[in-house]
Amino acid sequence: MLMLKKTKKLVKILHRKFKEMQNTPEIIEEHPEIEVKKENLEKRFIHLSLPDFSKAIVILIGLALLAFILFEIKSLLFLLFFSYLFSQALVPFVEKLSKFKIPKGLSITFVFIFVIGIISIFLGNFIPILSNELLALGVQAQNLIEAVINGETKLPRMLEWINPILESSFAGLETNQLTQELEKNLVNIGQNLRGVAQNAVGLFVSISNGFANAILVLFLTYFMTVDHKMVDKFIISFFKDEYQDYIESKSKSIKNKVGQWLQGQILLMLAVGLCTYIGLEIIGMKYSFTLAVLAGLTELIPVVGPLIAWVAAIPIAGNESSTMILSVTILYFIIQRIENNFLVPFIMNKATGLHPIIVLISMLVGYQFKGILGVIISIPIAGIIAIFYQDFIGKIHPSQKK
């Protein structure tokens, strides 16, 4: 009963307040001393008509459709952004060549031919060496198997020593149980082989997609570099008129920053390649120059790049001796530690003006967003953000503006 009384009392209060709200305009007219404008009071109420509601629904559906389309083509958008960054990095080089009265199209073509030529010459020399070493390693493995069969190694004597232990361990094991276990293991092996085959097909598809994307990025970068002014105008058109002059004034700084990043990346590749060459020469590894060039080129792929270079060097080292495998592994590990702790932070800091901690954080964030490709472009993006951040800080604290 007490709850019911409280409820009735609350309803009466709400009803009285509602009537007061309805009679507010009349109260204002009867009492002009109240300094409240009728227009201001009406602004407090939201008048939503059916056409306005329909427009809001259409806008929400349009935004949802746009978000869905952007999500579906996110890979293409990333390739476009990736190509734009590389085109901005190449613009300073092209402009330097243009100072020698070389046409822009010819300058860009020369830069592309130079880069592709170096990669083609390297692959043409490295792949035959690697294939020959793999074949030699296979012959060596076959010779080892024949030596084991003929009793020319210590392995048969080791098996004779282990044989009594195996007999005592499996003495009480029944034949049916052994057969069942064998069948079970064979089924597991078959399933694993099927998984390996599926992974191999997936790997082939991934490599094909990667190659196609690389060709697409190459063409997009070329055309964006040729018409970089038109691309800049297209991007600036997305901003409001009051911001377009500011964005255009910063476009040159962005080009220089991305160009410095590319120069730093080239310097990093040269440093890693040189360290690898010196180390391989010290331990007496064959094909040290080719392996060093591979180590330098794979620096374009952070984290995984050094692993690829190490995997490619293992068959060549294994064809010499097991000690060489250990030496190569230790060498590549040391070079990777030097690269991660010293070369990457400080070379990129000098090239982009970013603090080493900012570089490392940017790489981690880029990896979370887009994996390896995200790591590659994380540093130039951080450099671009730093340009606008310095302007923002300069406006708030003019004394800190550089």
C-alpha cells in the first residue's frame, strides 16, 4: 500500500509539471517581468517531423553502406596508400634528376629500371647458386643414408646398443595392440601430410597474390610519381577551403620526410649487407657476397627479412659442415641484435628526425594494424604525423616551435 501511494504521488507531480510546461508561454505573456525569451524556450524542444526522420534514416544507411564498401576494399585502399607513400619518396630523387634537364618521365623510368635491374641481376645470380647448393646437399644426404646402410658409420653400432633396451621395453606388448598403434600413427601421419599439402597450396596462392600486388604497386607508384601534382590536388580537394592552403604548404615537407625515410632504409640495407659480408668472410662461408646482398634486400621486410636471409644461407652452410651451420646461425643472430637495438632506431632517427622510442612504438602499432606491410610504412606515417604535431605544439607554445 505504501508503494502504491508513493507511485500515485509521483504521477501527480509529473502531471503538474507537464501542465506547467504547456502553460509556460501563457505565463510569460501574463508576466513580462520574467526575462525569458519565447524563442529560446522553444529551442529547448526538438521538433522532428517525418521527412526529417526519413532523411536521418537515409543518411545512416548511406554511412553504413560506405563503411561496408570501405571495409571490403580495404586491401586495395592500403595498396593505393602504399603506392602513394613510395611515389612521394621518389619525387625528391626525380626532381634532383630534373635539375640536369632530364625529362620527368625519363627520370622516373631511369629510377625504376635501376632498381628493377639490381633486383633482377641479384636473383639471376642467387637462385642458380641456391639451387646448386640444395642439389649438392641432397646428394650429401643420400650418401649419408648409403653409408648408414652399408655400416660405414657409427649409427649401426649405436642401434645394436639400443636394441636390447627396445626389446626389454616392448617385451610385454601384444601384437594386436602394436598393430592398432601403428595404424593410428599412420592415420595421423596421413592427416598431417594432408594439412601440409593444403598449406603448400595456400602458400602458393599467397605468393601469387603477393607478386600480383607488387606489380600493381609498381604501376601505381610510377603513374603517381609522373602526375604527383595532380594527385596532391586530388587529396587536398577533400579538405575544407580554409585548410587547403595549409595542407598544400605542408606537402613539400611530407615529400622530404618520406624521401628521407627511403634514404634511411637504403642506408640500413647497405649497413646490414656490409656487416653480413664481413661476418661471412671471417667464418669462411662460400658465396658471402651473394648472401650479403640477400640480407640487405630482405631488410625491406622487417622482422621476417632476417629470418628469410638466414633460411637461405642454411643449405649452403650445411653443404660444408654442421659447424658452419652453427657459425652462420650465431652470426645472423648477432647481426639481427645489432640491427634491432642500434641500426634501426638510430639510422631512422637521423633520417626522419624521430626519437628511437617513437620509431619502435610506431613499428609495433603498424604491425598490429597491417602486419609486415604495416611495419614498413609505420615510420614514414609517424614522420608525417610529427610534421603536423610540431605545428600544433608551435601554435600552443610558440617558444617550443623549432
